[in-house]
Amino acid sequence: MEKLFDELGKFTEEGTKLVMESEQTLTPIFKKYVEKGYNVREVSHVIGFGLFNVENMVCLKHIIESLKKKQNEQTK
């Protein structure tokens, strides 16, 4: 399995790319709401809390799909 952290807990090259890709995706969204007049800290909190929940849902869906796939392969 590929790693996003090295043995010292630092980002690997791919981990760094993932952070940069995330920043590029979030920057326009953040900017859009700040330009609409929303408070920078509120935007930050909403994005942070919202992404935490979204990330958990995406992760759980991926785990469930992987388990279902393995189960289907075992029943064949």
C-alpha cells in the first residue's frame, strides 16, 4: 500500500501533492464566501467542521464498498 507519510510522520511527495490539491480546491470556495461578506473565521469554521464530517462520510462509504466487494468476491 502506498504511503502519504514517511517513517518520521512527514508528508511524502504524494502527501504534499494531496495537500496542494486540497488547497487549490478550497481556495476559490473560501474566497467566494469571504467576497460575499461572510466573516473569515466563520467561513473557516464552517469549512473545517463541514469537511471533517464529509471526509468521515466519504471514508466510511469507501470502507463499506471495499468490504462489500471483498464479500462478493468470496461468495463467488
